[in-house]
Amino acid sequence: MNEAALSKGEVTRRNIIAAACELFSTQGYHGTSMRQIARKANIALSGLYNHFPGKDQVFQAVFLEYHPYHEILPALLNAKGETVEEVLHAALLQMNRIFEANQRFLNLLFIEIVEFDSLHANELFAAIFPQIAQIAGQIYQQYQDRLRPITMPIFIRSFLGLFFAYYITEIVFAPRAPDIFREGALDNLLDVYLHGVLKNIND
């Protein structure tokens, strides 16, 4: 949205969320106070409470505003390819690119899991699941002759599991792991996802 089209209150709220995001992602949830957020946003503490009743509500706004789903859903919708392998590969690359560009979100996600027991993430997923299901359904329908007859929720969960398995292990282990752990990791994990780890008995 054009900044000039926003009201003064909307601009202030946006500044609060941006300031809180920086503080939460660098200092943690408990290490950040409402007073610090107000100071970072360059407003009075009373002005902050005019927009948010407490720190929990500030974090919720930050989590929803900076969640990569805003970019991921359009990216998944636009993943192209001639085969199911190419489409899923393109989707993985797009998701990885988006998460790499939003690395501070990982810190927010850990706060969400530890401090809020994934409450906001659960609510968000429930809200956007119909859109995810629609995108996955289009892929499944187009390539159903090559895909096993699994339920749509499991199709979605397995693909998200593949991505987060790659993303988390890339962050946690890859920096100090042997080259063989990193080289072609995304392609190799996708291959295992598509074809499994067991040999075909007909080979």
C-alpha cells in the first residue's frame, strides 16, 4: 500500500510493528519491553498502548505481518514445469529463496513455538489452509496419473515437511558439515521425497 494513502494511525501502527520485529528477532520476547518498543518506534509509551493492549498482541501482529506466507502462496501458485518433478523443484526453490530473504522470521518462529505454543501459527495455518489445498489440488489434478492416491492433507504435510527438513538442517548443521552434506542437498532430498529410499524390486 502507498505510504501516502495510509492514515496517521496506520503509519504509527506499521512503525510499531517494524520496531517490535527488530527487537523481538534480536533480543527475544522476554528481553523486549513495551517501553523499548515505544522508544524504537519513536512514540510515547501511552501511544503504544493506544494501539496494542499488551506485548502479546504486539507479537501477534509482528508474527502475522512478517510471516513469509504473504509471498509463499503466490510463489507456489506460479511454480511452473513440464513434469511434477520440475513443478515441485521450482516450488522448493521459491520457498527457499523467500525464507532466506526473511531469515529473522526464524527467530520469530522459535518465539512463537516456545512462548506461545504455536497458537498464532495454528490459527494462521487454519485460515490459509484452503488456499494451500487449492494450489496443491491443482498440482495433484494435473499430475494425478503419476501420483499415488494419497489424501490432500498428507500430500501438503509431506511437502512442507520436506522443505522444513531441508531448511532447518541447512541452518543448524550445514555451516560446519562436510561438503557432501551440502552439495545438491535440495535436489537429493526432493529425489528421496519423490522416489523413497528403498530400491525398486524390479530394478
